[in-house]
Amino acid sequence: MAKKINISDDDIRAIVQPELDRAKDWHDQLADERKKCRELYDMAPLGNEVDGFSQSVASTVFECVEWLKPGFADIFTHPDFFTVKMREAERGERIKEIVRYQLFDLQDGPKIIREYLDSALKYHNGIFKVCYAEEADEIEEEYE
């Protein structure tokens, strides 16, 4: 039988609040970094411009990001990008085929990968989301 634990809401807050504060601090720091990365990508003025001199900003970051995306997309969409190692090699290959089927046949895998790469390169952070959708044919039978 499970042991009953008595803990008050204040005790829970005392435990959780420092972690929430740390997460908020990390999020604020990440937001600042993402803003700086996007400003560099957009070629925004740096703030150190001198009157009388050119006010244009080099497009180096923009060009690097845009040049990297197709090559990275080719890497991530290549059939041999990842492997599933198991004791039974044949089973590992079948699992790999299932993952590729879920990503590329049931979902728009190349588009998902391009969007991930775009946000990861522009914003210093990216999230790769792939979901699992189980498809089943339902057969209704009645027996006496």
C-alpha cells in the first residue's frame, strides 16, 4: 500500500519557487540573446555608428544563415542521418524505417526540418516537434 504524504501548499511553494525563479531568469537571458541574434540577422544598426560615415550594416549573419540552411536540410533529410542500434540489427532497421515513415510520409518532414533549422539559426534556439499518429482500420464484427 502506498504511503500517504502530508505536505502543505506553502511547503510545495517553498520547494518549487526557487526553480521557477531560475527558469524565469534563464528565459529572460535567452530572450535577450534571441533578440540580439535576430537584430544581427535583420542587419539592424549596431548603435556604434558615427555621423558622416556609412550607416549600412554588413549582411554577413543573414548570408551565413541563408547559406547554411540548404546544406543542413540535406544532412537532416538524408536516409542515413540516424541509425537505431540494437542487438537485433534487423529490428533496429525496422524502427528506423517507422520513424522515417512517420516523419516523411505521414507528416511534412522536410518542411518541419527547414522550420527548425530556420529558428535554430536565427534565434540561437530551436524546437523540433514530431508527433506520433497511430492509424488503425476499425472492423466491426458481430458474433452470436
